[in-house]
Amino acid sequence: MSRKYKFQNPAANYFISFATVFWIDVFTRQIYLSILAESINHCRKEKGMEVFAYCFMPNHVHLIFRSANEDPSGLLRDFKGFTARQLLKAIEENPQESRREWMLRKMEQAGRRNSNVKKRQFWQQHNKPIELWSSKVLKQKIDYIHNNPVKQGFVTDPVDWKYSSARNYADDETVLKIDNKGIHVGLMDL
């Protein structure tokens, strides 16, 4: 992996994206989206995660975050490990999941390709963290995150995507709270 994609500064804000194996559209059901939201809330309260922007798409997640404990790599590792276990369990136990056998088979296939995985792999391994070193870059990444559902054709206005911090910047914290109090980059016009 290139040095370009590592957490070099433990105190910095980072933009990350991570996807399900084989880009499987897991996040099409409320139960799975709730697991992601609850996990982020837990990490905010218990693990020092500060979230400045987010968007949950059907098969991937975008986050701008910082580790208050200055361990972004460990924080992300724990978050992905915990959510993978919770999401796999939810898929296995969901009687209404018509794609259960297919999804689990694909995740087992991905797990066989990875010596670090015992049975099933949920997330792709790479995160490609990008350090956000300026207000301009921060705003660019927030715009990218918020416009992702628009570019994919799911909505015409970023605030209409339920699982996006675009709603937070429009004063709607019904899904997740974010830590945008210290960010001053002209975001209110998003």
C-alpha cells in the first residue's frame, strides 16, 4: 500500500470510503442501516470518534472523521470489525432477507481469498484515508460526500438522502449527530 493512503498524522481529520465485498448492495434495508448508525454513535460516545460528515450508500460508506484518541487506524479497524460481525449476524438471522444465501456465499468467497478472515469477509480491506489538511480540501470532500446520492440518481437534492450529513448541515439531526461545531469553512451554503 502506498504511503499516500496511510494514517500519517494521528491527530488529523480524514476522509475515508469503504465498501462491501463485491460491492454488494447490503444497505437497502433499515435494519442494516441502523446497525451502521448505532455503531457510529457508540464510537462517538465511547471511542473518541468525531464525525464531521458521512453518507451511507447501498454498498459503501463515506466518512470524514477524526480520532480524539489519536488512533484513527485502530478506531477504524475496531469500527469495521464490530460492524462486520453485527451485520453478518443480522443477515444470517433476518427471515425477510431474500438474498441471504447469495450474500453469505459471496462473503465466504471473499473470506477464502483473505488469510486474515476466518469465515466471511464483509468489508473490502482498503479505506484509502486522505488527510484533510486545509479548509478547501475539507469542503471539497464534504461536497463530494453529500452529492454522492445525487450523482447516483437516488435523489435530486442532497438533503433528501436520509443517511447523509447533508441533513445535519440543514439542521436535521434525526439520524446521527455530527461534530461540526469546530468546522468553519462556509458549509452552511451546502
